[in-house]
Amino acid sequence: MSLCRADRFLLTSAAVTAGSAAVFGPSLLSLGVPLGAYAVMMADGVFRPASPIFYPTLVRGRTDRPHVALTFDDGPDPEITPAVLDMLAAHKARATFFVIGRYLEKHRTLGERMHREGHELGNHSWQHSYFQNFYPASGHGREIDRCAQLIKSVTQSKSEPWYRPPVGLKSPAMARASHKRNLKVVAWSIHSRDTMIRDPASVARGVVNRIRPGDIVLLHDGHDHEQRHRPLILQALPLLLQGLRERGLSSVTVSELSGETLPVASAPSGARLAADDARS
Ligand SMILES: [Zn+2]
């Protein structure tokens, strides 16, 4: 099997460091300079969600149309998600929901409603553990596969859903698991800060002032602690959708924004099926 990008990165780091020590002799400088540089790149690969160092990661979509992608993480939440779906429907907006598998299992009808109303379901792991980034590749694989299987059964699709790792963190083990499954991994170009800012108008304004065609926006309709909720989105989303409309932008799914499938509204059903088959 071919090496994933993270393993090629690690091998190159080791080779360059060994080469430096061989050429210049082992010293603080000959070992420290390459090791320091690779440590900085490692940190970028782990902590910056948009980093492509360990694995190719979609951050923005196509910019030739007035389209953006709103994405909602950590649901479905029975107290919040239905109202989010109502608001999206009122604005004829489509979105991508990066669901936590154990929540989707409990609230399967919400997942079915998302799919029925033209939204996309993305994989956000089964547990959404803060420790997942320390798991070996097999542990990442279990988290990915269990959620993906449930999504496929909810949407009756064979296509592998987009994957967004918990907290957006990556590791070489995560990259190996993703490479093995040929996963499409997506981060975001705009973080709405809806988990940090308490004023919904500021959240909406912060996104609308920055947004351009092709942007992928991170929002939350759920909370990774099951007893807690994120009601701020209920006030922020109408303002955000209104702001998009005023800027002439419409929200589509991540797949559409990435150019992977034709827009649902204008695609003949045969073409859509063919596109689905091609990806399955
Ligand atoms: Zn999350």
C-alpha cells in the first residue's frame, strides 16, 4: 500500500536530520536546526485544522459562483437542530451537518429530515472524544467507520461522507486511517466563533463581513457534552442568512461547493445518480 502524506513527511524529516548530521557532524546546530523546523511543521499539521501537512484537507470550495457552505458541527440536537432546519428551509439554503454518530443514532429521524430536505450529512466521528487524536490508526478507523456506516444507512447512500475530525485535530495515525479509506477531509475557512462569542449579532456580523464565494463556515447546532446545548445559533442564523442574501450569496453543501456533484436544484436526477455512482 502507498505511504500516506504524514508518513512521507516523517520519513523525510528523519532523512534530512540524519543527512545534516552526516554532512556537518552531529552537533547541536546540525541536529537542532532540522529538528526544530520539522517540530514547527508537526505542530502546524496537528493543531491547525486547515493544515495539509499530514493529509489533504479541503478548506475552501470553488469561487466561480456566488456560493458558500454553511457547516454545522456536533449535532443532531433535538432541542436546536429542528429550528435550524426550519430556518434553512425558509431561506432555501442547504448546509452540511457534521454529526456525532452516537447522537445520530439517538435522533435518527433528524438525520433523515436533513437528507430529505437536501442537506448533506458529514462524519464527525462516533464519540467525539477529545482524546481521539492520541488514538492509533485502528482507533481512528473505528470512530470513522461506525459513524460513516450509520450515515450511509440514514441517507441510503454508498458514498463515503466527508470527514471532519473532532476539534479539527489531525495526527499521523489519523492520516493513515484516512488514507486507507481514501477519505475526503474538510476543515473550514471561517470559524464563526459561535462557541466563544456570546452575542449572536456579533457572530453573524463577523461571518458576513468576511465571507466571499467559496468560503466554508464553521457553526454549531450541537454540543459534544450531551446535556448541554448551543442555543446561540437560533438567534445568529437568521441574521447570518439575511446577511448572505444581501450579499447575493447562497449556501450549498460541501460536496457542491467542492465541485464534486452538480447542484441538487438544477441537476436532472439521472445525472445526480451517475455522480453518486461515480463516487461510491
Ligand atoms: Zn466537534
